[in-house]
Amino acid sequence: MSSELSAYVSDTAPGRGALRPARSWLHSDAPSRSLNGPWRFRLSPTASVAEDFAAEGFDDHGWDSIPVPSHWVLQGDGIYGRPIYTNIQFPFPIDPPHVPDENPTGDYRRHFDIPADWSDAARVVLRFDGVESLFKVWVNGVEIGSASGSRLAHEFDVTSAVRTGDNVVAVRAHQWSAASYVEDQDQWWLPGIFRDVTLITRPAGGIEDVWLRTGFDDGHGHIDPEVTADAAAFPVTLRIPELGIEQVWATAADVAPLDVAGVQPWSAEQPRLYDATVSTAAESIALRVGFRTVEIRRDRFLVNGRRVVFHGVNRHEVHPQRGRVFDEEHARADLARMKRFNVNAIRTSHYPPHPRLLDLADELGFWVVLECDLETHGFDKVDWAGNPSDDPAWRAAYLDRIQRTVERDKNHPSIVIWSLGNEAGTGSNLAAMSAWVHARDAGRPVHYEGDYTGEYTDIYSRMYATVLETEQLGTEGARSTLMNCTPAQSARQRTKPFLLCEYAHAMGNGPGALDQYEALVHEYPRLHGGFVWEWRDHGILTTAPDGTPYYAYGGDFGEVLHDGNFVMDGMLLSNDVPTPSLHEYKAVVQPVRFVFDGDTVAITNLRHSADTSDLRFRWRVEHDGTPVDSGALEVPVVTAGESQRVPLPKIPVSPDAETWLTIDAVLAAGTPWAPEEHVIATAQLDRSIPRPVPAVRLRTGWQPGDGTLTLGIAEFANGSLVRLAGRAATGPRLELFRAPTDNDESPSDGVEESDASIAGVSNADLWRRDGLHRLTTRRISLERTADALRTTDKVSAANSALSVMVESVWSLEDDELELRVEIEPSGGWRTVWPRIGIRFDLPDGTAPVDGAEWFGLGPLESYPDSLRAARTGHFSSTIGDLSVDYARPQETGHRSQLRRLTLASGDTEVLRIVAIPDTHGRRPGFTLSRHTPQQITQAGHPFELPDTTTSHLIIDAAQHGLGSRACGPDVWPEFALRPESRTIRLRITEG
Ligand code: GAL
């Protein structure tokens, strides 16, 4: 590579020739033209190919065609390379600011037409909204400039290069450049022109930029305008017709703040926007204004004077086919989904999204933390030596990035915090960014989690703090020093509002403990909630060798270096399906709280500022899950932060069934994000009359026997079940294993660990060490009476002296088959157990078991530390829908607190099972699946699960919690399953 070229690719400066200062992404009526669409394209393996393609007359007929916007690695089915996924690791040598000569380089060309009437324009500007990672532009063979900052807008003045009629634009984009060192976010590396390219006219006398800063105070709106325009452009007029505003500023000096009476404030709950225009004779800019004041008062973060609690998600811009290419319809549907799941905030991790996303956030209502495009996490590997964040050579690039971020999006009322970036260590360049923001925008605080000691940011922010630590952070006057802080620094941080910019890592099945974090927010006002990591999985749709479609993660494209499925950690699967964790989240953060007390319920409005006049309350009663009565609950309007106590309806209570009262708060009218009747919040009250649990009948007269007998619907051979209700069946077999979740597979960090963990070792490793997935059985005894069979088995694993004694008693009780299983571990088990269950295998026979109906907790899976979305009721599901298609197959499908279960084959009921609570009143859970935990463990992707028609029913006396150890705390001790004795009792009848 020529030294000139290598100097260009490894230049730490943010490119040359782009217009500065950056300005807002405005909706202007000046003529413009989209250059999206097919471009000619050629990919070269290195950066050193001659630049002759940029010449006007270059013959590109042999080139391919590629759509703009797109990522070349997602086009052409692999002919332009493949995506690479790394989390922290740099996929190139750590040799800053240099990158390898193997540097995929995309050359683009297209023609465009400039209409004759554009000749009146003072200037023509070419805007790129996103190109990864470094690009250079030519128009009609004239070099215009270059830029880096992949998810930032760059504008170039091309006035002198364009002409009326046909023109040619050429772009060269390099996958790797110096900028790659500061764009090391945990996501796919996806090169190319992936956002819009637009040609914009700038009329003489037009408006270069406008900023309508707003405030709201005491029922009054406030506008502090900033208009950037030539003196000759004046007069400039601000119009807000709905507010009767028509304000003419004759000269720049006249532009002054305005007080506006009679406005409604903007909030994430009531996103009131007013249409405004700012015009000159030559150009009119349309804006949507929201009035709100953001401030920090002591350790409170307030909007319009009221404390904000962030029920937020980290949102990456990602789609299984388009990658980071924006699709407005999909984004709107995604945001509407967030609203339906009670999400009220978005952190734009870890870069500015497509600018339209902010228009949608203003309109639908979200508190937005807008983050700059910056992460240098890979320097962690070398103890942050050479980290750009503290190197003057990078100062200009850092400042350029934050300026482009703030300037582009400054008009949005939804943005309440600016974030400097993510995981970029610390250093003077970050401090300089913060200083610049403070000087430019006094109306919004600055966030950066990596400023641990609080040198230059306004909010104390952490990621993945444990529940205990979070609680300590909320406590007034706590004396403990904070992570990486001296006592003085700790004291400073404690004067600030606290938020968790990331928590509750939602990888695979999990997280647990959402409710524990939420409870703290209501107890300690310094805690302002946080942002779940993360909204959606980043799977890329591809096909297995046999053509089966699936969602790929790291390693699936043959990357040399990758981080596997760590990119699949969303509450939404890649195909937009909400996982149970999102339902759990919705229930945990619901903005209405119900507290039952005797014959009344206290209803508390937990919202920021909206009252409950948009809600209706309704109730229903179910007897063993069957609806018997329902009605409307009259609730006076509850203002934000207040409660109202109302009487409960008189309801029919059943003498022989469980009686449950459910109250829902639903939308009284449709909104842009949900229809009328959409459920916002739910609570249940158990009104059952206590009923006796059938006692265990003592039995005498046990005799040895050969174990071949029939007891009601059960047939046994050699003491083992062979048929149930005429169908082949085996079991019960002790099952202690679950297909490890991503949290189970993650090593303990040795910090928060219980005595059952070993630092650096995962629970799954401990389970494999103890052989929980390969248990074997030795029958110790087999006895029978006329109507009962008893077996005792010792269950243990190869090369282990640990064991579990399992006594199973099959009997006929009142003509019904009862199975009682006593499970008793030997001494010496040191780990937690994934589950204490018994498994039945139900091979195909003539018609496979393919569905279930049950009375218990549902409708979705639940675990001890994730139970809030589950309600007691009667549910049904196909066997397939009982499992969640996690990107990497793992434990799924557990339904807790089972009372009754019916297994079905098509429309035919096959078996009915009643679960009798144990002597502590504990009820088992169940899992019905086509795969055993051992089979699920073997599969790396759903398509690798074997085709089978055998169904497996596991009845669990207990399951281990979920936690979020894949990145965060382990299962809370209360929900960790210790080896212990358990009893399972089932009554089984033919369907
Ligand atoms: C955080 C990081 C995120 C993501 C997450 C784990 O440290 O900021 O980008 O990597 O961990 O999934």
C-alpha cells in the first residue's frame, strides 16, 4: 500500500472536506433528491486498488449493482464477504491507528440528474446519513472529501462540482480504518453505505440551521430559538398555528426567547407535540415542538419538575435481513411494541440511530438517552494502553463525533440525556466532549458510564450492578466506597441521580430478578431505574446446509474470531417474537399498582405525570380457571403518584374449586401504539376457601414380586411402567438436568457467589462434572401389594459417589392411579441443582402427544425468579408453542404451580394428571417437549434439534432460578435450588 494511502486509512482525523459545524437533520421544503436505489458496485480485497474508477468517464458496465442503503456483506449471498460478530475483541491486530492491508473496499458509482430549476440554488449539498467505516466521495471526477463516523451524518458542498443534467457520483468505502478502533461496539461489523444518500439544495436566503430549545414551567411553555441564517435571509418567521404564534424576527439580533401561555407539556406518557414552521422568503422548515424542562436537582433527575423513572431498553439498530439499514415501518412497529410492553425509555446503544427514529420517539413518547457513536472496548485487552480516549491525536475525532451527534438531533423533545459513548475507558477526550456539550446545550445532562469517578458527567451510571449494590447506591448516607472510587469520589457520585444504563442481561432464557430491581426504584428516589440489555436479538437470517432458515450468530459465517451467541441477548427474538422475559418486564414495570386489603384494593398511579383518565378497570372471577363472573371496577381518576382505595366487587366463591379474582387496567380508547382494551396492568387475588389435601394412605402387606402387573390404567413389566392408558410410556425417571441456559453456562465471577459456586467455573460445568446429564439407576428394591407397586432406586453418575434415592409408589386410590415419588439426595452434593424432577417419555404410538391444557401458572414459561407475568388460570397450548425458540436451544417451557394437566393428541385427551401439593403446600411445575434436556443441550441452533415424535413430560418439584450471570449477577440465593428432599404426588386418569 502506498504510504499516502496508508496514511489516509489510518488517519485519526475524522476526514476532510465535510461541512462544519454539523447541523440539524431538518425537514425543509427546499428541493432535494434521494440518491437511494441501485448503484454500480465493485468489491476489492484491499484498499490499494487505483482510484481511477472515480473518473467521470470510467466504464463501470462490468460492475454489479447493489442497493443503497445496504451492507455489502448482506448482499449477494456471500459473494461480497460475510458479517463478523465480535463483542469486545477487535477483529484485526491491535496496532492503532493502523488496520491490515486485507481491507475490503467497496467502490460505488451512480448517475443522477440535476434539474434545470436547481440552478437558482445557492448551493447543492450531498448528505450521507451513514457509511461504515471510512469513505471518500467524488462528483464528476472531482474529489469532494472524506469522512468517518459511521452512524453520523456527513454533508459535503458539491456546488462547484455539479451541473444541470447528468452527473456521476463515486464513493469508496473501506471496511477498516482508524475509525474502527473507536467503533468497537458489541455488534456485527457491517460495512457499506447503509443509510440514505441525499442531494439537497440550499436556497439563497435559506435557513442553515434552527434550534427551538423549549422549556415548561408552572403551566407555561418557553421557546429559546437559535436561527442560523445569512443576514439577508431575514426576516425569519416562527409559526405555531395551534398556539396562535406568528413571531417575525426582522434581523438576527431580534431572535429572542418567547413565553407561551396555555401549552400542554411534552412527556413520554403524553407526548404532546405542536407543529411549527420556521421560514424565510426562500425556505420553510417544519418542526414538531414539545415543551419540557430537563433538570437535575440534587440527586433527582426531573422532567417538568417531576422525577423520571426509566423503564428503558437498550436499542440497537438491527434487522435480520437489513442489518443496520433503517426501515421506518419496522421501527414504528417496534416502538409501538415497546409501548405495549410498558417500556418508556430508550438508550440508543451505542450510536445515534437513523434520524427518523427520533421523530417517532417524539411522537409515540419515550425518554431517550441519545448516545454518541463511540466505543474502544478492545483496548481492555492491553490494559487500555493507547486508548484513543486519552490520546490528543484523537481529540478532533472525538469532538467531531459528539458535535455531529448533538447538532443533528438537538431539536427532539424526547432526548433528555446526551451520552458520550460506551465502554471507551476514560480520558481527556471524553472530558472534552462533555465540556463541549455542557457549553452547547445547558438543557440536558451528560451521561457516560465509564466516568466511574464522576469527573466530567452529571449522572452516576453503572451497568450490571447487583441488586444488593444497587440498593446500597440508593441508600442515604451509605458510607461504602463505590466501584473504582476514592471515598471523596464516592461522596461526589452519591450527590448525583443514579441510573443503570444496562442491567438485566436478557440473553437466552432470563433474566431473573427484574422485580427486585424494580422494587428498589420505588424505595429509593435517587435510583432512576435503568435500561435492560437489550431490546432485541441480533440474529441474521440465513440458511442451514439443508436449506432450513435460521438466525445466525457469531461463528456461523466462519469468522476467525467471534463471540458466539453473545449477540443474542434481547427480550425480543430476531423474528420480532417477544420472549417471556418481555412479558415479565411488562408486568414488573406496570404503571399501576394494586394492593389488596380485606374487601378493598388500593390502586396507585406510578406514572411520571399522567393521571389514569385514559384507563378503565375491569374484573373477572374464575373457578379453577373457568370464568364465572366479570364486571367493571369503578375507580376515580388517580393522579400521578397518588392512590385511591376502592371496594372489591362481591364475588361468587366456590366451595370445591379455587376462586381467583383478576383485575386489569386497560386502555379506555385506542392509541397510536395499542388498541382500546389493551391491558396495561394486572393483579390477582386468591379468594379460595382452603380445602384439605388428600392424605397419603399408609399401606401394609408389601410382598416381593416380579413387578409385572396392571394397576388401573398403568401396566408394568419388571417393576417399570410400560403403558399408560393403553399408550406406550416410561417413567418416572429422575431428571436433575436442564439444558443449560446462557446464564447457567457463564462462569461465576467469584464476587457475589454462594458457597455452591467456584470462581471462573459455570454452573453447567459443575453439573456436567457431577454427571447430572448422565445419571444411571440401580434398582434396590421392588415390592407390591394387591393394588400398589413400590420401587426404590439409587440414582448416580459414573465416577461419582454422590447419589439420590428415589422411592416410587404406584397405587390405586379411590380407583384412581396415584404416583408418589420421594426424592432424597445423599450427603456431599456441593452445587446448586438445575431441577428436581421426574420424566416420562411418551413415544409416538399411533398419535403423538402434541398439546396440553392446564390449570396452574401461565400462559408462558416461568421460573422462581421470573414469576410476575404468570397468572393462575386455565391455559392450553400446542407442544411446539410450549417452548421458546431461543437462538441457542436451552432450557425452556417450565410452567410453575401446576394443579391439573391434560395431555392431548389432536382433539383427543390422552391423560389427565392432578398434582397434589406437598406437605409444605408447594406445587410442582411441568415441561412438555419433543426433546429431552440432553438433546436440547447438543443443539447449537433450533434447526439442529432432532426430528422426533416422542413427547417428554417432566414434572418438577422445583427448578433453579434464572439469574443473569451471562453478564451480571447470579441467581439470588432465595431462588437457587439446593439439593434437597422432595416429594411429587400425581393422580393420573385416562383422558
Ligand atoms: C455491556 C456492553 C454492551 C453489551 C453487554 C453484554 O458491557 O455495553 O454493549 O456488550 O455488555 O451483552
